[in-house]
Amino acid sequence: MLDIVPASTSTSPSRGPATPQQRRDDGPCGGARLVLCGDLEIESRTPAYVVIVHTVTSRRLKLTTAAFDLAMRFQAPAATLEIANTSGLRAAVERLVGAGVLVDPDAADVGGASSRRLRNAVPYRFCNAPAWQDRTSAPHLVIVGIPYDLGSDRGCRMSPLRIRERSLGFAYRTDAAGEFPLGWFDANRGLRILRGATMADIGDIHVEYSESRAALYERVDRVLSSELPDQAVLLAIGGDIVAGLAVAAHMNARMPVSIVRLVVSQAASPHNDIDVRSGDATGDIEHVFSIAPSGIRRQLRSDAVSTLVMDADALALQHADEIVRSLRIESAIHLSIDLTCPMEGVATGAVMASWRREVGPLILAMGRAHRIVSIDLVGLPDDAQGAVASTVACHLALTALSAAHDRV
């Protein structure tokens, strides 16, 4: 929290115009011109405090009302000594500068910088996990939302919000010391998963819906390059398949990956093959496998889709470990879970719940056989009614994170 010393209680006397010597003694702000940063938004306000969010960095700041009022006096560029005429106020200004609330008007886009905005703050964090601090904290699991849905026939930009809200029922808990994560109990397997796995939620990657897809890929790459620790497992919550492909492209730049897509309905994503083959961001990914009710397909970088590897009946009969071995993957895996379903309303949740029971063992088998470095959970329709669909999405996310981290 930032605080100030109100002028009415300061013991320092007011002064007239500062002399050159006084300006040298006034600290780093001195007579510098400052202005209120244009990338701030008010999140909440009480008589005593104001919580603001920096929309570029997604950082939250809690200011006293006095500190907020002081910052508001810099809505137009002004010299520090014109506004802060006591040592206490100048110290408060320096803290506002250090927090990014006040900036140099000659070096900043003071009107706002949506083109520079990388991340947005979110009202809920996945499983109520801690908010992201910095890369040095090195959590085992990192969560990010990408609410992009312009590559889908059904809107799904609200999915990150809905899944995070539903995940609050799967709360991230630690021991009494607040240091050791307790994980979750998986009733299907009868064991505790993700025990000791630390988790942090970055928030949402900013999306400008009028921009090109390449601009989204670039922003995803910038955020993950600066924020994602090398050994962390990433869960990206979309949005549609385009969000997942942007993540896969970034991970493939770090190390060769193959995409394995689990699709709830083959008919749900008629354009996905085109997106995967022709997207510039994924051009270097060698293998893409789609596992859907119609069977397994193997897709090559040469834009040719091979013949059917396994039909649906054979897929149902084979053990999950045998299916994974049949893919003959030699690289790490980006696991894509596509929840797009062509059915309207409550049927979506029923279809997904049945599908989860089928793909759960397959996800775990992939984790035992290969290193899963990243996961996307995409395509949950905004118009899916009830809580079943988002609850199933949370189960799938935790299963996939367990497959990647626990590998049992």
C-alpha cells in the first residue's frame, strides 16, 4: 500500500519557489515534470483506500485516498515542486513514481497504451492460486487466460472467466506455514495429485479484437518469454484453438514439440486443420495429432493429412498406453484439449462429462510416456448452460496438470 504524509499534518513548512540548491536537495523527483500514467484503471474504492490496476503490467496497487488524490493532481503534466511543497509530499510522489503511477510525460504514451498492453488483471484466479509475482518465484505450474475467439464459429471469449470462477470450488491450499501445497484428491484414481506443486496465475493476455492474428501471437510470445520459467508447466485457458496454437508456437521455439489435440467433437471445428497447417506461427511444428470421436489423424508440416491411423471402434478397444505408443512421438508434447461442442444448451455438459471419462486415462498415459510442457484448454462455448461444462473443464485441467507434473 502506498501512503503519504498529508500537508495538514506535516511538520515541514511550506516554501516559496525552490532555489537551484533546493532543487538539487529535493531527491530524484526534484523539479521534474510528471504526469499520471494513462494505463491505470480503478478496480475498487472505499472512503479510506483506492485499488488501481496497471493495465499493461496487470499489477494492483492499494493507495490511501490521500495518495490517490495526490496522484490525481498530476492529470496534466506538472513540476513536482508545484504540487508537492513539503518533504512528506515529495517522498510520497517518489513512491508514486516508483510504483509507476506517475511517469515522465516526455517518455511515456500518457494517453494510454493499449498497443503496449500485455496482460489484464482478472477477478478470479484459477483454483484461487496465488497471483503471479515474478519469474524468479519459479512456480511449478503457471496459469494464463487468452480470451480470443475469432477463429471459432461459437463465442468462447468468456471461457477463462467462467472456468476460473468455477475452479474456486477446487481451492489451492497449503499447509499451516503457507509453504507446502496440499494438492487435490482425485476420487477417480483414489490418490492425491499435485501434492507439493506450486501454482501462480498470470491473469489474461490482452486481446485487441480488431488486430491481426499475428499481433496476438506476438503478444503471447512476449508475455511467455518474459514470465514463464523454463521448467514450469503452462496451462493456457482459451478462447479458441488459435489461442492454443499461439502457445504451442512459443513452446516449440523453446524446444521441439508435437501437438496432441483431444477433440470432443470432430464436427465442432471444421476450420482447425486449415489453421494448423497454414498458420505462420505453427509452421515449424513437425507433428500434429488429432484424437476425436472419428479416430486419430496425423498431420504433417507438409500440409498433407495422412490416412486414418485408428478408427473410433479400435480407439475404444485399445488401452490408453498402447494408443500413446502408436503415435510414436519423440518430442515433448503440447496437449490441446478442445471442448468445442456443436450441441446447444445443457447437452454440452453431458457430452463433455462422458468424453472426460474416456480421455482422462489417455491424458495420464501421455504424461507417463512423454514430457508435457504446456496445455491449452479451449473452445468452451459461452452459451453452454449450467455448471456441468465448466466443472468438467476444471477436472480436465487438473488431470492434465497432474499428468504433466506427477507423471503417474
